[in-house]
Amino acid sequence: MKALSSIFAIAILFVAGAAPALAAGNAVAGKEKSALCQGCHGETGNSASADFPKLAGQPHTYIFKQVTDFQNERRLNETMQPMAATVASLEDLHDIAAYFSSQKMGKNDGSFDAKKVKAGEDIFLNGNAANGVYGCVNCHGENGKGNQVFPRIGQQWKDYLVRQLKALKKGERANDRGGMMRDIAQKLSDQEIDNVTEFLASIK
């Protein structure tokens, strides 16, 4: 496990070093510029449905990367491709990213399966040494809050997280830096995916 940790530490340094330096953006201007985005993702980036991910509180760099990946067809989605194309300039994208990043992600209401939450928390914190799964916390941070390299996954919609992990597992999504998430997703069982996303969605 120590060797695995060392490998991922090196990978994280490589990915972080490769991340572009981004302008801060203007969150006030970004609120108006994000009007089209708000139709699906909500006025504050808290979408009303798991059909659309929450953008509130996501790192600026992550939002910027995903939109440019949609624009350049490195990430494919029939809804997001044309929407991303409407962002006219890098300044606009920085402003939109700054706005959503400045918002607070809302918690998920409802009940959660206690056994799945407990099992999922163990995967999140410790991974699974038996199949080479690295603990999510090491990249995504405490409670999945994310950072300027890795997205916020704590409090995200469960169904959205499940779809993304399964898309990465099947290779249907391939815009993760260095293939790191594809490698991890391929090692996760469907039950582990169900458990860890239950835990992430339950975080208050």
C-alpha cells in the first residue's frame, strides 16, 4: 500500500504541475453570463435534478477544464456540446467559473442506507488494497471538498456520480487527467460504486 501511495503522490504532483494557471474571473459578471447554464444547473449552481450536476462550490479550474473539454470534444454530451459552444470568450468562461465556484453547494435531503454509507466511507478514506483502489480522500480532500486539481464530489447527486464512474469504467468518458480516474473506476465493483456514492451524497 505504501508503494501505491508513492505512485499516486508522484501522479498528483505531475497533474498539479500540468494544470494551467487561470485568471481569477469576475463572479459578479459571471452571474449574468451564466444565465443559460442556470436553466439546467440552477441559479446558484445547485441543480434541482440529478440529471444535471451541481456546479456550486466546484473549483474554478475544474469548471474551466470541463467546459473547454466539451468545446474541444474531449468530453462528449449532446446537451453540453452546443451549450459550451455559446461561451464566447475565455474571459466569459473565467467569469462563469468564478461565479459558480463562489456559491455554496447544497446538501442532499432524504434518507440514506446506513450500511452503504459506512462501507462507502471506508472506500473513500482507505480505498481497497486488495484490488488496488486508492482512497478518494487523497485526491478529493476531506468530505470530498475538492481542490484546484480535483473536483468536489461530496454532496454531489448520487445518480450523477454513479453515471460518471460507470462512464469512466467503460471508457465512455476519457477526459480525466492522466487516466487516473479511469484506472480507479475500472477497479471498483458496482457495489463499491454504489456504496461510495451513497456516502458522498449523504455528506452534510
